[in-house]
Amino acid sequence: MDHIFITGLTTTAQIGVYDWEQQIRQKIIFDLEMAWDCHKAATTDDVQFCLNYAEVSQAIITFCQEHAFYLVEKLAHETAMMLLQRFNIPWLKLTLHKPNAIPDAQSVGITIERTHPNFSS
């Protein structure tokens, strides 16, 4: 299985456990690695067989704009599940960064791996 990746996808989200965090939007950065069979796209040179990373990126941005979360764990999980189902991705690894969440760190976050419920290896 091939892997398509997106790094440094930046958007904003309403995220945080404190009341003041639920009143603002904070910067969130995503890094993704997604399993995809690229053989047909590579042999035909036809975009219809690709995992469209522009559409994946826009789906993440829109999802973050339309939902509010308390925890990075929940945002990561919900984003991953949305992508698996919407794009029929067999497997993905998603890293979510929340920059400047604590004063002495550049970023905090989480890395998760998820498999599509209908995918069997």
C-alpha cells in the first residue's frame, strides 16, 4: 500500500477546556499519512484514481470550522473517522498540533492511527 501525505495543514478551531478557549478560535496544524493504492493512478496518469489531497485538506478545514471541541484527542479522532469514511481511506496516521498551548513548548498535540471499519488487511 502506498502512502499519501499532507504536512503542516493549518486551520483554526474552537478547542479547549477553559471557558475562554470556547470563546475564541485557536490555530491547529495537521500532519497526515494516508494509505492509498496509487497503482492505477500511476499506470494511467489519470487523476480520477488519486486520493485528492486538496479535497482532503478542505474537508479537514471545513470540519474544524463547523465543530467545537474540548480536547485535542476528540478533534483528532473525529477528524480521522470523518476522513476514513468520506474518502474510503483504508488507514491513516494523523498528528494534530496545538501551537502555543503551554508557555514553555512550541506545540502540544497527539498522533493517532485509525483503520477504516470495512478494511481488512
